[in-house]
Amino acid sequence: MPDTRKHRGPGPQDPEWFGPDARPALAAAVSDLSWLLSRGYAAPSSLKLVGDRYALVERQRTAVLRSACSDGALAGRRARQVGVAALRGRPLRIDGFNLILTLESALGGGVIIGGRDGSFRDLASVHGTYRKVEETQPALDLAARLLAAWGAGPCTWLLDAPVSNSGRLAEMVRATSPDWAAEVVQNPDAVLVQPGDLVATADAVILDNCGEWVGLAGAMVEAGAPGAFVIDLG
């Protein structure tokens, strides 16, 4: 069945699954999962154990997994994290789909998770195909306005070539700001973990292997989408 969604908004049961009554159990699940990961337990079996304990549905388990991290990972990420004040005059490599999906979700009323490491993450996924929604251009405009205000140097958006329509998104990126470049590459992760420019991502694998990074999505949501459906599970 084709994806006909026009918004990157909330699921029909998200107000219940991520509402005030559900949040204590979700936060406890993140804490428990992080404890297990810190002691070397495998993520899949640990998530099942924790999810079963708190009777979480699959979407809640996804949020918990994206929010948790081991103590070692947390320390490493914090040691290499910089704030938006460090953007001024510095070239920036942006994990393109990671940022755009979070901004689209925030503007569309979708759930945004504040993780243990302070990063903001969405619950959307592209499943091999990216579909432009009504929030896409507003999300790019928001990013352009804030990056200009923060004085970021030349910005390069990296997009996944295997994802359908990545070329079209790259065109939109280039058209939004003269200070932006967009590259469609086979594996953006491999580029982002290379030494060099500051990295903007919330992807856990990249965060554990890159150099200095900035939580751009979180900063932009807080600055430009104050009414977003954000839940802090950290």
C-alpha cells in the first residue's frame, strides 16, 4: 500500500502511549535498559525483558530503545558534544534524514523523544522511501533561519542514496540556502564518522564513533517549535 501521508504527525494512539500517565513507566524502562546495556547485556533481549516488565507496546519499545544508552556511551558522547555557540564560523556536516525527519515530526505534532544523552529523536522512519510532507519545506526554512542566526559555516547535508527520493530532497536543500550543499552518498554514516568537520546527528552509531558533534535537532526544536510533542525520557 503506498504511503499517502501528508504530515509527519502523531500516531492515533500516541496521546495515550506517550501521555502523562505513560511517561513514568517509559522513563523507568529507559533507566532499566540503560543499566542492562551498561553491564554488557545485548540490546534485543534486554529490550524484550524491559518491555515485557512494563507491558509496553511496540512503538513504546522503539522510543525506549532510541532513548537508552550505556554509561560508557553516555560519557563518550558528552565528552565530544558541543553547543550551538560552537557553530559560528565552522563547517558542518549534517546527517540529513536524521535532522529533517525530526524537524518534520516536531512541526507536524509527532512524538519527539528526549533521550538519556540529551539528543532529540523522532519515531518516524523512511523504510527505503522518503516522502515529502507539508512540513518538509517549513522544516528546511527553520533550519536555514537558525543556522544563519547561529553563524554556522558552510553546511553539507548528507543523504542516503539507497533511499528513494533522496535526490529530490537534495534539490530542496540546495534551493533553500545558498550556504548549503547536499550530497547523496551510498553510506552517510561512513562519511560522518570520518575526522574533520563538526557533525550534526542524533544517530547512536554515529555518535559513538564520530568526533565533535552537536545536537542540532534538539536545539532547533527548542528554539523553533516550542509547542512540539516532546517527552523527556532521559
